[in-house]
Amino acid sequence: MILVNFKIYKETFGEGAVKLARICREVMEESKVEIIPVVAALDAERVKREMKTRVFLQAVDEWEEGAKSGWVSAKQAKEMGIDGAIINHSEHKLKPGTIKKMLRAWPKDFAAVVCLQTWGQVEGWARNIRPTMIAYEPPELIGNQKKSVASEKPEMLLKMVKKFAGIPVLAGAGIRSKDEVAKVLKIGAKGVLLASAVVKSTNPKEKLRELTEGFLISERQELT
């Protein structure tokens, strides 16, 4: 699977988010690789109507309901038809205790993608968490134009895959090519989490098509 984080780039404001969601849907239908838009709360309903498949939020807060103005509720998001959310992205970090509290109260059938940046987090507080997915994303590689998890941290990605056996692990940070996608899949990742490689591309559709080719490369490698 490919999670495309729309972030709040100007390219994904309003109609831009709908346009990129349409591209995600079209490439998913062509390639048969699941592509999940990860969107800002303001665009979630519109993107969900466009996709008619899974859509995640970029973040939710710890409060589920009540007198808490200005927060984003996972419970409310689920009731609105959204399918999951990222927790603890490098650009939206949470305290370990808050993450554990949220996971204990997490809505049923609402995907939780917990981002981990270091092995120290695993050893320190995340060793026993059981979210829907884990995303490994070293912060120094996010948005990097030349380096990625595939080139710089393959051993650490493998450690994450082994540690969280039974939980899909996604490779984030710097993934920009089909060969990098194929490499992380060979290591054991189940997909990738990316943003600027697609959102800031001059041709997002062609870039997404290229990235889905990494899944075909990985499948061929398994057959040989």
C-alpha cells in the first residue's frame, strides 16, 4: 500500500485535495495497489466522497468527546466515515503517555498508524503497542531529495519489521522511486508513507504510477 500524506501544502488546499484524491483513485484502479490519501481534517469528507475507499487523517487528538474546543476526535472522524489516522508523525509529535492513552480508547475498526522515528522509542515505550500499522520515518530523512530509509536505514527497517511481527510496517522518509519501494518491500515492509515526492511533483499521476511499479518489481523478485 501507499499512504500519500497531503500535509498542508498549498497544492492540497480545497480543490487541490480533491484533484489529488482523484489521481490517487485512478492510479489505484490501474495498478491494483492500495493508495490511501492522508488528509487534513478540513478536507476529509470531500476527499472521502471522491475516493470511496479508505481515507486517513494526518492526526487526531487525545479527546474523544465533550467540552474540548478545537480538537480533532478520532471517534467523530469514524462517525463521519473516515477510516483511520496517523499518530505521532515527526511534524506532529505526541507524548508517549498520550499515545498509549489514545490507543487504549481507540475506536474499533478505525486504523491507527503510529509513527516511530528511532529504535530508542521502541525500547523506551513502544515495545508493547499493537496499532494497526507502524510507520518508520527517521525525521532527518523526511523530504530528503537524495537519501531515504531505503538507502540509509535498511537495517533499522528490518529490525522494526521483526520487532512488530504481525503488524504491517510502512517505510517513510525520503522514498522517491520505484526501486526504493521495491527495496523496502523486499526487506519486509508492507508499503510506504510519503508526501512531497507526489504532492510536489510536476506530474503527480506519473510519479504515483512509477511508485506502484515498485510493487510489481518486488513481486517479480519473489518469483525468481
